Amino acid sequence: MSNSRQKLDVSNADEKQKMKILEIAADVRKFEIEKFWQRSIFFWGFIGAAFVAYAQLYGRSDLPLFVACFGLVCSVAWTLQNRGSKYWQEAWEAKVESVEKSVLGVELFANREPRQPKGFWGAWTFSVSKLTIALSDFTVLVWIVLAMKAFPFPELAAFQYYAAIAAAVTAIYIVLLLICCRQSERNTTSK
């Protein structure tokens, strides 16, 4: 499977058709972005409830393992949903890019606005969808650790370095967020 996007061929479309293609593609792209956040909120509700249930039940019964399994399944579904939504957002963005120059006379997505230097608290070019995907991945890791802690066989789950490993993985993950979640440059073929 190739990661490269091919632009929609609109060479045979007249100006009216190109305008309609741009309108539809821009609307569906906006729709996909809205759905990305709505779907995330849906999963946050289940994952948050599972965290609360896990905390309330831990050490009192065997139920935390089942709650952790539920939280893990919800988190895996969330991370897959995030990736699917990101794919469709980019697919519709490619369609917009295919016609925007001929309809509007400019390429809206080809150029990034210059960042105004305002120090640490100023704007940075991070992709909010990549950050959400990274957060959902990290939530999967958290549920795996919580499931291991709740495992009912102490001789298999008794691992005394949970805190150190959790801190190390968290620190590494934060560094990866800073490196890997920057907004990517747009691939444009026209000049």
C-alpha cells in the first residue's frame, strides 16, 4: 500500500464542475474534522468511566482486570478510529488541493503561514490530530500496565519496577510527541 497521494484528475472538468468539486471536497473535509472530535469524545466517555471504575475497584475484587480489559479495547478502538479519521481528512484534503489552484487561483494548503516568534508560549506547528493519535496510543499502553497490575496471579504479575518503567516510558513518549507530532509539510506538485 502506498502512502503517496495522487491528485484528483480534473483536467476534463469545466470551471463550474471544478467549483462544485472544491465545494463538496471542502465541506466533506470539514465534516471529517468535526467527526474526528465527536468520535474522540465518544471514546473519552467510555475510557474515563473505565479509569474511574478501575480506581474504585482496585484491590477490592477481581473486577479491575475486566475493567482494564474493557478500557484497553476502548483505547485500541479509539486509536484505530483516530487513524481512520485522519486518513479520510487527508483524502478529502487531497481532493481540495486538486482543484483549488484552478478555481481560486491560489493553493490554500500548499503554503504554511509564517509562525510569529513569541517564545515558549507562542504558537508551534504541531498537528492536533497526530497528538490525539499519540494520546490514544499512550492510553493503550496505560491500560496494558493497569491490566498487568490487576492480573489475579501475583507470582506472574508481581513486578516491582512498575513505577520506574512507567516513568521511563512516559518520558520517552513525551520526547516522541515533541519530535513526531509536528505538522507535516504538504506535498505539492505544482509550482
